[in-house]
Amino acid sequence: MAARRILQVSARAFVSPVAGGSAARSGGNPVTIFSPSPSTKLTPEFRSRLAQTCAWESVVVEPCQEDSTVSQFSFFMPSGEEVSFCAHAAIGACSFLANETAVMSADGSPLMQHSKHNEHVVTFIAAQERQKKYNALVRGREAELFMECEHYESACDKYGSTLSHFLEEIGLNEDDIDDNDAMPTFLNSSVARPKTLIPVKSADRLHAATAPTNATKFQQMCESIDSTGLYLYDSSSTMNIECRQFPKSSGYAEDPATGIAAGALVASLHRCKMNSSGDPDDSVSTMTTILQGTAMRRPSQIKVKIDDYTTSSTSTSTSNPSHSGNVKISYAGLVQFDHVKYLDETELS
């Protein structure tokens, strides 16, 4: 039996449009896209093995067996763990599908320039949420992903010792934090997986933070508050917000661009704005630019837009107040393709 051949595309999603020189070659969040031929059937174990060859997240793009008009995306961490969704991997995969012909040159190397005039709509399902379809509009190198999902918030104990312990682990202290009740402070916020939002007083103090000193301890601390990572943001800005993410356990200490964390932050800021306006159903469309990866020299930009937010429930429990709502959200960013090759199944043996 002939070995299976799988197209492997190395890309970066959410690349900053203002990055130049070496920054342009390193900006954005790396993602590996695996695209087997339509006749190739992969087992869950084989998909996981593919993911474990990567230093960052990956996505396996396959035909959807239930609907031939859409694709199926399987999202993975470098550990081989499959996750329900990964925004930058989805953006990268959609851009690849829309530009597949342009990405491949005659000798198999990637082409960096794509037409800005062609528009393609890519529809896909996530392998772990097969009942939901996602759409992305791809315009050349830019892809915009549209989602409808539940936004959930749950307050952490910011008045206890836990916050100070987290700050100590990343080289900050409580004087660096903007403890303003109008802003999300030490709050778990989720549009896919919970991220812990922490407002920092300035971009300088944000970039003074350091990666967790003890990865095992940090993972246990995140698990103790049901978080998948800390998302720090500069609270002195409202439209162009510098952010950093330290994930719970992803195989790397810091993430250069985190779509679902950016979405959670913007959703929480939008809900705060709704509350301050006194109109719980205020759903005016807003666009926020998230800047990430600066401290890593991987400059990234994520444009997040809230098209609609409807509050569904609120708990006023003094021990753990929480909120949830239904949100229509979109993510837009540039994708850069770096390398293309064919992977033989024997290479994984």
C-alpha cells in the first residue's frame, strides 16, 4: 500500500501590517496546516501524531463527510491534544483554502503576494462542534472570521492572595494593576475557553512582565481558578490595546496572537460599556484592534468586532458573580505563508 502524502503548509496568522524587515518575517502566530488528499482518511491518532511534529498549534483540513460544500477543521495543540477551536489556526486554514492555487508556485515554494481584489467565502465546521458552521471572508492576504457564540464571565477572587501570587509568578505586583471596578479585573472570560483578564496600567508595565518562572506551578495555579491562561492588557488604551498571553500549558511560555483571548477581552469590554450606558441591550457595532507579540518580537494585530451582544443571564452571588450573553463576533487579520512541502506517512514512523 502506498504511503499517504499530506500537504504541510507553514503559515503565520494575524501578522502586523506595519511590521517591516525581520519583524515581517517573524510577526504573527505560527500555525501548521495539514491538508491530506480528499481520498486520504486519517485516524484521530494519526492527526494527533501530525500535531506533535509542530512547535505551535496546527489544523487538519479535510472534507466534511456530512456536507461536501464545507470543510472540516481539526484543531490541535503541540502536545497532540485536540481542542474545540483555535481562531488563528482557523484564519490560516481559511486563507489557505481560498488562496491554495496562489500559495503553491511551480516549484512548490510559497508565493507571498495574493490578489487583493478576489473575495472568497470559506465555510467550515470544527471537528469537535460539528453542529455549528463558521464562515470566513478572505480578501487576498486578509481573512475575516465570523462567529456566533456564548460569552461567559466569572469573577476570580481579586481580593484574596491568588492575584498577588499570579503577579509574582510573572514579575509584576499589585501596583501595576488598574484596579478599576468599571474594567474587567482578574476575571475569567470566555468565547471558547476561559482566559483570565488582568488590566495593567500602562504598556511599559505590560511589557515588563516575564514568562512564568515555574511552568508546572503556573499550570496548577491556572487550573485552580479554571483558567486556560492569563491575558494581560494595557487598560490605558481603548481602541488599540496592547496585550500579552501566558497560556496554562501549551508547550510554549507566551503566545504572540490569541484570537479567542482577544475575543473574550473585547466582549467583556463591550459588556462593561453596555452596563455603563444603562442599556443592557445596547449592541452598537464596535471594532477594536488588539496588538500582541510586541515583547516577543513577533508583532501581531487582531481586529475584533462585536456586531451584537445580548445578555442572557446574570448571577449576583457575592462569592462568585457571573454573567453570560450571546455574541456575534468577528476576527480579521493578515496571513503570511512561509513554507510548503509534502509530508510522507513514513516520516512519522
